[in-house]
Amino acid sequence: MDSSKSRGKVAVMQYPNQPKNYDAVLGGYVPPPLTGAVLGGLPGVEKRLASGDVEVRIAALKEAFNYGQSGVDLVIKALCDRSPQVQRSAYLLLKHRTEPQVCNALKEFNFYPFLECYVTLKGHQKSVQCLTFSPDGQMIASGSDDKNIKLWDVSTGRELRTLSGHLSEVTCVTFSTDGQVIASGSVDGTIELWQTATGRQLRTLKGHASSIYSLAISPDWQTIASGSGDTTTKLWQTASGREFRTLAGNRYSVTCVTFSPDGKTIATGSANKTIELWQTTTGQKLASWMGNNYSITHVAFSPDGETLLAGSADGTLNVWQTSTMKLIRTISNHISQGTCVTFSADGKVFAVGSADGTIKLLHTDTGEELSTFQAHFYSVKAIAFSPDKQTLASSSWDRTIQIWRCH
């Protein structure tokens, strides 16, 4: 046996408390002087997490997992570190873990200030008016003033295919709940249904007398609702493409339409500042009220269906209780005109895009601003959260789509 290896083994046996691979040796000499210190195991990690050096604390976090649950607890504690860099590192180390205590800690953690653009999608020749994530979060569909719909791979930013068929600008696009079909609406007054896997045009729905401004698909994928400049909202059978009901009574353009999470109610917003609620199965109007001081540009139900968010052309957001139509909160702290709004998948946060190119993220319950960042150089036209709420996508007059993630 090699005598040097033999001596090494003897040394380990004689001095079992010597530093291991994940221990720190404090001292400055090798071997350390009598004034030096050897910190091993979890105490060493804890000591470094108390350091004034951010890089030392981040390095200690990466080692903490080698010490079991106690190490995980230290990383959770670091979510409240005084340094944003350490908070971000702790979040990235924890975000894919599934332990209950980790999941509970992440529910309360605000990672939105750490969102960064990790890929820019380029390919449209004109303004990108609308976008949406596929139900599995792996694709984005976008519609543009160039009359085309494009499909993109979220992880790589690669363009998958282009869907061409509309005769004018594409204003709205959405996936079916199973992700196999895409519906798009256009200034040409038509709705097109496309097969996601091939890009094949399946069906054209005709009936509106003017531009289509908004589309929504019921949770069971049986019904498509479309809002139009002809002042009506039409309901269509998805399977046959047959129009089976027209919701009328408003004399102004229907600018936005959405289904409640259970599919039983439809909310519409119009250019005359009005919000209306309709029963899906009968078409009965359930409620109508003046929602904002300017034209309603967007409406969105919270995932639990208990609140309705309405955005208007002046940048003001109103949050309404759907059961009573009571105004819960008005938010008007936007730098510029609000252009689009969306809820995160868990409903705790909503995002607002503005004409100045910024995106604001706000807490649903309090209206507290969680983060603001410059997303584009021109007006933000559409925003969407991924189903897992970890990714945000935005599009703009600048012809690009930005994908934002904490990474």
C-alpha cells in the first residue's frame, strides 16, 4: 500500500474532528496557527451566514443543504436576509423544493422584484397586440398587427410556427383548456380556430359586423365569447362553430370579455364605462353598473371568482366584489395610462402594463406595489402570467415579446 495514503487514513482516524469538505478553516495559514479556528458542520454554516460579506453568506447557503432539515431551515430564514442578493439566492435554492415548510415560506415571499428578462422574442413585423400561455406553460401564442399569430417555445424562445389567415390585425388570442386548439379574433370581424400541433386552420366563425376586440373560452371549452365593436357579445359553440346567443343592449363597443372561473358568468366591459355580468346558460343580464370614469379596457376575474378587476383608459383600476358589486378598492398610482391587466395563477398578485412601457405588480388584497420595472420602450399591449406564476410575458408596440423570470 502507498505509505502516503496509509498515513492519510491514519490521520483521519486519529483526528475525526478535522474539517470536512463543507467546513471552513478560519486562520490564514496552513496548518492554522493557535489563534485560528476550525468551524465544522452546521455551526460553520451559521457562522458564515452571520458574516458581513454578502458573497460569504451566499456561499454558505449553497452548503446548508448538506446538513439536512436544519440546513433547509437556515435557507428559509435567509429569505428575510437584509441583502436582496442573499434573498434571491435563497429563493432560487428553494423554488423547486416540495417540503411543506418550504412551500409555505415561498407563498409569503415576494420574488417579483427579482424578475429579469431572460429572452426576447422577435419575429412579428408590427405591434404585438395580444399573447397567452398554453395551459402547460410551455408555449406562448401571440397576435400582431401584421395579421399573423405566432407560436413560441417558452424555454428557448424559438419560434415554432406562424398561423396566417386573418385579413386584418389580430387583436386577441387564447388557447383551449386542453391546449390543442387556438382561437384568435381580428379587426376583420372573424374568429379563427387553429390546431395547435400543426397550425392547420380548423374553422372560421363569422357573425360580427365589426372588429373583434376580445375573446374568452369557457373553462369546459364548450363556449367561446367574443366582444365586438358592433356593440354585442356573441356566444359560439366550440365544437360546431355555431353562434347560439347574442348578448345585446349596450350601444357602445364591447372592449373586453371574460368568463368566471366556474364558467357560469360572463363579465363584459364597454367603451361607455359600463361593466355587465351575464348568465352563461341563459344570456340573462345579472348586473350592470358604471365601472370607471373612462372606457373599460380590461376585466379579469380573480381565480376564486370572488373579485373582478376592471381597468380603464385613464390607468385607474377598480376591484369589485362580484357577489354584491361593491367597490372594494381603487388603485390609481400608475405613472401612465394602463393598457392591460392580468391576475397571477394564485390570484395574490396582478400585473398592469402601461403606455410608458412599464409593468407594475401589485398585491391583490392590499393594492400594495410589489415591483415596477421598465419592460419596453413603447406601450405595453399585453401581459400574461404562466400557469405556475413563475414567468411573466409582455408584448409591445416595439414588435417584441419579453419573457421575465427570476433566474
